[in-house]
Amino acid sequence: MYIQNEYVDKKVSLNLINVSKKYLQPHTNRIHTVLDNINIQILEGEIVTIVGKSGCGKSTLLNLIAGFENSYGGEILLNGNPVKDISPERIMMFQESALFPWLTTFQNIEIALKMAKIPKDQREEIVMHYLEIVGLSDYSHSYIHQLSGGMKQRVALARALSLNPKILLMDEPFAALDITIKKSLCKELLDLHKKTRKTILFVTHNINEAVLLGDRVIVMSPQIYGIKKEYVIDIPKDQRYENPTIKNIINQITSDLYEYN
Ligand SMILES: Nc1ncnc2c1ncn2[C@@H]1O[C@H](COP(=O)(O)OP(=O)(O)OP(=O)(O)O)[C@@H](O)[C@H]1O
Ligand SMILES: [Mg+2]
């Protein structure tokens, strides 16, 4: 399937059609709408970032796409196939790196490959390839507690990429990190994206991060249970720092987030 607009000729990777999600509140037995009528199309190789107030449903949306929950309204299609369950095609990266502390860096990635049924004789090469990509070849035998927060997120990123997903779902992956590490990881993510051209859906509270990384930025609002605005950022990513147009977009998104609706 192809979109007929300025992205002509690029293939749709992820297609969300009228997606909605409601929860039953345990104590009140009331239905709580979190997402209503969400329509998003993400093209292959695109980075789409999502910002929105706490509780507006960003993680819920990523969880649905990851296949963690299968009761929802509407349709979620990856390369035209309905999302029904978890799959190595859709890998989620969280704020906390979710690594096993009793395993080494190498083993943390290898175990994911094992679970994805990658044959044993191929695993070492794949692990070392992705460790090299994230600059951690020298730390393959380190245990997780011997790594810094930024290094842990790099391992999580290497692990996610090693599964060769069709889409990478990133839920505030750098939120817990120091500002300088956050900046360098953003740059590294862009370098990695140049090499791998992975489709990425990236949730963040940091508007700067959203605007520096995204080909598009989606602004969600809890008042409408969905998408309030979308910004297409057609400035090359290496020209976005200190760029007046970018600063203007950051200001607009900031006011979108502070308006009531
Ligand atoms: N499993 C669940 N059961 C019931 N309600 C849930 C569940 N998961 C999320 N919610 C509700 O859905 C709403 C959206 O939560 P979600 O975690 O998606 O927000 P968010 O935008 O990611 O917020 P934050 O920026 O704080 O991470 C919240 O009101 C939350 O209580
Ligand atoms: Mg969240």
C-alpha cells in the first residue's frame, strides 16, 4: 500500500485505522476511554515522534502496536498484516533498559536471539555486529551493573536492532538519562537510522528531542483521546540545531501542550 501525498512512492510500514482503546476502571466499573479514533500512517524508514501530556495514552498506543494487548477497536496493520500478538517484527524499548543483570552484555543480546530462534552458529556474529554498531565491542563481557545508564540503553538498542525488527517502538528511552548523554544518544540514534533505515516510533516528553529526531511530530491530547496536531519537519536532521524554524516549531508544540484542547 502506498500513500498518495508528498511521500509518494514510499511504502506504508505501519497503518493505524480508527484505533481506540478503553479500559474498565477496576473500582468504579466505569469505562475509561484512553484512545479514540487514532489514524496514523508511518512510512518505511520514517521516524515519527509522539509528544503529549502525561496520561494521554502514548504508552498505551505503543503497547497496542507492540501486541501487548489485543483488545482494541479499529485496525493496526504492519506491512498490511494485522497486529495480533507480540513479534520480533515490532520491538519495544523502554525508559528502563530491561536487561538481565546476571548476564553479560553479550549474553543479554544472545538470549533475545535464542528466543527468536536464531540458530546458535549465527548468534555470535550478529551480537558482535550490533555491539560494534553501538560502540560497545569492548564491553561484550561486562555485566550490566558495570555499565553506565547510557551504555545500558545502547545495549538495549543493540538487542532491539539485532532482532531485525520492521519497526522499533521507543517509549521515552532516554528519559532517565543525563542531558548530555541524552543528546549524544539522540545523535547516535540518527547515525544508526542512517545505516539501518529502520522505521521508528518514538515517544518522548522532551519537545526538543521530538523535533530533532522526527520526520514528523504527532501531538496527542488527553481531552480528545487522540491526535491534536501533526508537524511535518522537512529540515535535514543535521541542520536542526539552533535553527530558527525549528525553534519556532518547538514554541508552537509547547503552546499546543499547554492549551486546554
Ligand atoms: N492496563 C491498564 N488498565 C487500566 N488503565 C490503564 C492501563 N494502562 C494505562 N491505563 C490508563 O490509560 C491512561 C493512559 O496511560 P498511558 O500510560 O498510556 O499514558 P502516557 O501518555 O504514556 O503517560 P506518561 O507520559 O505519564 O507515560 C491512564 O489514565 C492510565 O491510567
Ligand atoms: Mg508513558
